[in-house]
Amino acid sequence: MKVVYSPDLTRHDPAAEIWVGVRIVGTEVARRVELVAAATEAQGHQLVAPRLVTAAELEAVHDPGLVEFLRTAWSRWQESGYPREPGQDRVVPYVFPLYSFSSGRPPRRPASVAALAGLYAFDTMTLIGPGSWEAIEAAASCAVTAVDLVVAGEQVAFAAVRPPGHHAGRDFYGGSCYLNNSAIAASRLVAPTGGPVSVIDLDAHHGNGTQEIFYRRADVRYGSVHIDPAAGYFPHFLGFATERGEGQGEGANLNVPIPPGTGDREWLSAVEELRDLADGSRAIVVSLGVDAWSDDPESPLEVTHDGYRTAGTLLGEMGLPTVIVLEGGYDLAEIAALTTSFLDGFLGTSSTGPSG
Ligand code: SP5
Ligand code: ZN
């Protein structure tokens, strides 16, 4: 299997997140993807470099204003002098123009880049600094390159990327995500396969960005198993089972929220529901977050290596053209083994990893 990877993915180093107003050490670090790429290569998969994503591919899914903001925010932040005064070395939002703030009228574009960040960011945790844009663009580039490979006849390709993407929507970023790599891939798969395409999201958190991008569309379905937002977990406001899509997309969105402490058996039965949603699709995109793992610092789920391997088997057995895109997963000791467990299950190969 080909694994699309670029050293540029490591150039984004948020170093921190602002959580409940406090600057804490961030868990979405460059080492994550270095470990995953090295492990897949050690298992005999071939690392390939991406071609550059086009503006049309980005804008099929994202507002050009969001893309332009992400591309220029760090240089504007430096020009504004914030790193010296008040001493903030990352782009952090400051004022949030909520929908009702202007009674639904579109907000004016503010002159200040700190205010502009509040137009696009939905949280304070998702920082932008030197190298961020280069990595964000590289991640989207890897995703579309994986699509190219599948369209050219590969059964499956893996975009080993970060920053992750599934919390980013048409015109918003957050949850450590900036551009939605999986949604860009899914959108790009529709024309060459004829559609429909299904995104199956195994990350421990609900992929609110992917859901919203496709909420009114029938040509891309979205299914997710994730920690129940009603139990107090990110993204808090979305990911409920009642969200089923609207208009043309009615019935094409499936959320399976599960409680803290859920292990392999119930998680895998949810994966089977997602597989049923994808039935009749021409291709699938797997949003492969491995943070449902039992010791992950960002989630209270209790999925094991065997669980991820079996999920891989369930999705591999569908026999559809598949693009796998890395999302979350923050236990540096296990992220590589969890990922290769899933890939082994998908490919029907036996594991040589430590969990075998
Ligand atoms: C892609 C992805 O997995 N994004 C996950 C973002 C979830 N972040 C939630 C952060 C909630 C607070 N985290 C602080 C942990 C302190 N122990
Ligand atoms: Zn996650």
C-alpha cells in the first residue's frame, strides 16, 4: 500500500493550546505523524510524496476567505506586533462574532487580525504560528494525492497527515483542525467514481466539520462513532444521534454517540452500523483517528489494538476503493501500533507489531 507523507507536515508546531483560558501543553505534535510514517514504512509500505493541492480542490469544500486567512494569518500576526506586545507568539482569537451578535446579518470584516481570527475559529485551542500553513497545505496535498492513487487503480491509499481535519468546516477551524483533509478527499472522489462516497469517522470525537460540509448533500454520506457529547465531551454542541442530515442529505448522516468507558464490543457494533450506512457507495474515506484507544489522553473510550484491527477488517471486507486519512490519536507510545493494527486488519495481513 502507498502511504502519502511529507516532511512539511512537521513544520506546524502549535506547542500549546489555550484551554479554559490557560496555556497548556498541546498534544497534537509533529512527532505523531513521524512515528506513524516510520512504522508503516517499517512494515513494507511505500512512502510517496504529495503533489500540491489546487485552489479548486480546497474551495470545493472550503470558503476562499478561510483559506486566505489560514495562508496569511501568521505573517499578519507578526506585522501586527503581537509577539512583542502583549507577548503572544501564536495566532489566537479574541472576539467571536456569534450569529445573533449581528442578528444574522453577515459580520463586517474587522481590520484587526486578532478579531478576524474570531470570525473563523470556533475555539481558542487551535493555534497558528510559523510553519502552520505549510503543514496545513501539505496535509490537504497528501489527501488529494491519496485520491489520485485510488483513482489510478490502487485499492487503498493512506494519507499519513497532521494537522488533522475533521473538526474544520466550510468556513471555520478548531479542535486542532484547519482544513478538512477527509472532506477534501471525499469531495474529490465523487466525480471519478460517480458517487456516492461515504466518510466513515473512527476518531474518538465527532467530526463536526465533515458533518456540516456534507449535511445537505446526498453524494457524500457521513457516519461517525464517538464519545457522547452529552457526557460533556468535545465538540460539545454536535454529534448527537438526532442529526440525520437535511434536504437532499436527509438520512445520509449517521452519528453513533457512545458513553465513556465503552470498549471494543460496542464500538465495533457501531462500526458495523457505519458500514451499513456506506452500503452502495462507490468509495469510502476513513477518518482514522486512533484516540478511541483506552489510554489516549484526549478520550475516555476503551478501544484496544485488536478493536482497531477488527475495524480495519470490517471496512476492508467492503472491497471498495478506499482513502484512509489520519485524524487524532495522542498516545505517542501507541499511535503507530494502533495505526498499523487498523491497516493490517484492512489489508488482511497478519500483524508483526507489538500487539500481535
Ligand atoms: C482531531 C482531534 O482528535 N481533535 C480533538 C480535539 C479535542 N480536544 C479537546 C480538548 C479538551 C481539553 N483538552 C485538555 C486536556 C487536559 N488534560
Ligand atoms: Zn479526536
